Amino acid sequence: DTGVSQDPRHKITKRGQNVTFRCDPISEHNRLYWYRQTLGQGPEFLTYFQNEAQLEKSRLLSDRFSAERPKGSFSTLEIQRTEQGDSAMYLCASGGRANTEAFFGQGTRLTVV
Amino acid sequence: GQQLNQSPQSMFIQEGEDVSMNCTSSSIFNTWLWYKQDPGEGPVLLIALYKAGELTSNGRLTAQFGITRKDSFLNISASIPSDVGIYFCAGPPGHGSQGNLIFGKGTKLSVKP
């Protein structure tokens, strides 16, 4: 296993369109996170899964955002009716049971035009 | 909410110099994580700290978990050009959290012109 994998790496979409991103965590990691990062800022927490259960959601996760992890393995993050303010890097991270360390993927860069 | 403040915001390094940066919070953290991020990539975990007073090294990097549990320090000895990037501290925000991490805004390391 080579680490957390995210797809696509880059996405350009028109305002109002829906987009979906995929994250494949490190095998056997039960924790999975989604973060958003804008220029000059640190990653901001969006949501957290433990296995298939979505345990925590940030206030940043508006009604247009939905995340799933149906079988406790890969996860998807969907943004409906995209807005220009959604332009950011979307990062996925996973972690094992032993501690709170989290390992990040390379991210999906979203540009809404 | 809890915040992590990183200092300095940016710094210039000359090859061979030692570098120091820190991360402070008004709240207690039980874990400190240090990440490095290169442009267009996800953050990479450098060092994890779990115990107050702990000093941990990873090659030329050394990080310390502050005794008060409200701060952490990262030192880079004999810097090299590939040390350039943005360094983030992160930690789980304590009671009530299901495991997410909050991040500082980063310390940007650049090469002296």
C-alpha cells in the first residue's frame, strides 16, 4: 500500500455544477478525514469517519456538501451546486487505531469558474 | 474555538543554518503533530509527540512537547534547500472531539536570495 490516494488531482467545474471526489485510505485504517485548504491557510476540518460511521461534521460543511464511506473503506465527498467560494484544495487523511496520527493524500484541487 | 498560533509566519534560510519555529495554544493539547507541505501536495507527517516534555528526533528535525502542554517547538539543524516548504503544527482539540485535528496557519520556509 502506497498511502492515501485521492482522485482526481485537479478538477475545474462551472459554477452550479456538482462534483464528486474520491479518497482511498491506507488499508485497514479505520479513521478517515476530509479537510479543505485555501491559499495561505492550514487545512480546515470538514468531516470525520470511523469505519462507515460519520462521527463529526464541521460547521464548514454546508448542506451542499455530503460525504459517505459506505463500506468503511473508500470515501466520497460531493459538492452540489458549486460556488466560486468552494475553490480550494480538498484533502483526505486516514489514521489507524493506535493513535491520533493522520496521513494525508495529495489532495484534489478544485477550481470553480 | 481552540486555535494554534505558529511563529514565525515566514522565514528565510541559508543552507547550513539551524531553524526554529514554535506553535502555541491557549488550551492544553495531549498530542502534537508536525507536518511539512510542499506546493500542490498534501501535508506529510514529520514528527508526533504524545507526552509533555517529550523530545523526539527525525533525522535533522527535532520537536519538543512543551511542559505546559500548550506549546511545541520544531528545530531543523543544518538546513538544506529541500527543507523549503510550509510547516504546520496540528493536534486534536481535546474533550468532545471525536478525533479531528486542528492546524495552525503554518510557518513558511524560503531560501534567502
